[in-house]
Amino acid sequence: MMTGGLHGRVGIVSSFGSESAVLLALAAEVDPAIPVLFLETGQHFPETLAYRDRLAARLGLTDVRSIQPQPRQIRERDPDGQLWAFDPDACCALRKVEPLDEAIIPFDAWMTGRKRSQAATRAQLPVVEDAADGRIKINPLARWTPAELDAEMTRRNLPRHPLALRGYKSIGCAPCTRPVAEGEDPRAGRWAGLSKTECGIHV
């Protein structure tokens, strides 16, 4: 299901967010040594870092990689750690897009946990995408509904992200994430009040 028909090196990019556990559990069943790339931006909630470690241990994942921005780039472009407040696009480029662009160079394909149900902007998300750089991007759970995900989490007795229990349906960096209200898109808490809807790694 997860890697059938794929050739070459395949990795997963995971936020270890509120809906990450199911994809990681399915992948771990196929190959617990599959590379899992986590973008360690330096701005995450402490709960996310603890959840990453707990979930990786629970699933037996043996190759979770923390992908970090270059220290020199941080010193030059965001020395006080406040870039997010006045230029969130530049902050995401520095802390997510550029580090991932470098980290995925060895891979022929990569999987994400994106789903159509997460936002109106993802409603037509395909399961397989051909990226401009020649790498295949796979969204194995694109068609899964929130109810299906929740049922699978329960069936597998997977640990929940602690912030999910406090209304955070989509969890990114702490400065740019808030809980969502009833009836909002799951990603409405990301960059709230701005037209920005994606960090840039999927566009």
C-alpha cells in the first residue's frame, strides 16, 4: 500500500502534528527504517517535540531526521527569532522550504500527510503528484475523512498529540498557530488573520 510500485529512495515528510500518527503507523508496518524528515524550525511547541519522540518510539521508527536551517542563515536573516511577526513567508522559506529542498535531494519520491478534508485549498488534492523537480510526491491519505482517521487512531491505540485535545487541529510553529473554533477549517488556526495558507513546501 505504502511503497508498492515505487523505485529508488522514498521518504516521508512529517510535521508530527495532530493527524500524523496514522500515516507513520502504516509506513512503519512496511519499513520501520524508512527515512522520516521532520522540519525542526526552532519555533515548535515543546509538546510537538515530545510527541515526535514518543510516537517514533511507539512505532519503532529508526530513521527520524530533524532537518534544521543553517545556523549562519538564522544569524543573518532572523537573529532575534522574530521574522515570523513581520514576514511569515520569509520565515517559512528560511526555516522550512530551504532546509527541505536540500534534505530531499537524495530521494526519488516523498510522502506527505496532506488530506482533502484539511482545507478548501486542498479539496482537489491528488494522491500522486509529479513535482517540477522530477520527484514524485505522494499523499497516501488524501481521500481519508476525519472520521476515518479518528477511527484508525482509536483502532491502533495511537497516542494523540497533546495539543489536539486543546483545539489545535493543525499544528505548526508556535507563534503562527492557534486553536480553531467550531465549524472552521482544520487549518484555520495557521497564520490566522493573514491570506497565507501554506508554508511553501507544497507549492
